[in-house]
Amino acid sequence: MPIKGKHRRSRISPLARRLVAVGTGGVALALPLVAAHTASAATGTTVTAEKRSVTTYTVVAGDSLAKIARTHSLSGGWKKLYQDNRKAVGANPSVIHPGLRLTLGGRAATPAATTARTTAPAPAPAVQAAAKTYANNLDGWIRESLDVMAAHGIPGSYDGIYRNIMRESSGNPNAINNWDSNAAAGIPSKGLLQVIDPTFQAYHVSGTSMNSYDPVANITAACNYAADKYGSIDNVNGPY
């Protein structure tokens, strides 16, 4: 039995009716809106990626802008790198110093800071100890000789030196023995401790005079000889 009823007409949305009414032209008009939205999304993605790709680089010895741009495959090469970091690099792109920080992949918001080069204060000049001075007399000669001997590891004491000097020359640095066997052999004993020239030359202590009459040179040579033969000038109690 046939069912009687009203035929219901399908409802078409206003947007659909407009599309139908204008045909393919309406669709063409709608497409730019979609494309614009898509482009906007793509642009947003690109900006985000660019922000993430911005890094910093610290210059090391041997670097150049061209080398850095090439190593990091930077778009625009060294010229773009220089443009982005001009304030940090300065007027000459050929001169960059180790420690300089560069922005890679985008212009730095602020000039890249260079590593602080702190110049350490120059150390205060060492205060040089005043040169020790000695009196130009027997006491001063003995004391200077003792310091020279100490520097060369030669034993001896003030009393031992003084005692032997008073026996040998009575403290006269120009004393000379012209009557003993050494004098007869042409090598008289000389100076405070009456040293013959061959002995003086063999036991001369560096840093002192080569003149055997020099008080300090005479004492130190004699004490060096006595240390070799008797262990110390302190052990000498007679002609030696």
C-alpha cells in the first residue's frame, strides 16, 4: 500500500546555496581565504624555526668571518654574518679577535659582548735589598771574606781567620816575605795570610780579585787552601 506523505525538500545551508548559485566562481573566491590561513601558519612556523636557529659563537685563534660562515653554512655568507654583528666586530670585518662572541643565524638584539680582557695590575717592582757594605779595615775584610766563603761552602770562622792573620802579617795587607825559601825560589809569600802566587792561583775563589794583595781575595784563597789541606783555617795554628 503506497504511503502517502509530503515530499520533504532537502535543506541546503546558506553557504552551500551561495556556492551553488555562483558555481565554480564562488569556490575560487573562497580558496584565497584558506590559502591565506595556511600561509599565516607557515609563516609562524618559519619565524619560530629562525628564532630557534639563532646561536652564539666564540671566536678562536685562526678564525675569520668567511671561515665561520662556511663552517656553519650560514645563509648570506660572511657578509650577512658581518652585517648581523657589525657593532661587535667594528669597522674592519677582516679583524676579529679570539674571545669575541658572534650571533649566528640572526641579528643580535644587542651588540655581542666580548670576553673581558682584564689587565692584571703590574706587580710592584721587587724591593732590591741594599747591597751589603763592609768597612775597609781588617774587620770588614774578614766579614766580607766569610760571606764569600759561605756562598762557596768554604769552612772557617772569624776567630780562626783573625788569629792566623795576626800571626802571618799582623793585619798588613801589603806584607811580603822576602827572606824565606819561597822568596829564594822567586815566589814570596804575600798579603794578610802570606799566600804564594801559585797557591793563590790554584785556590782563587771566583768573584774575588785576581790580585793576591787584595785583602778579601787573599783571605778566601788561603781559607780555601786550608780547607783542602787541613779541613779548615780554624785547624791551622802555625806556618802552613
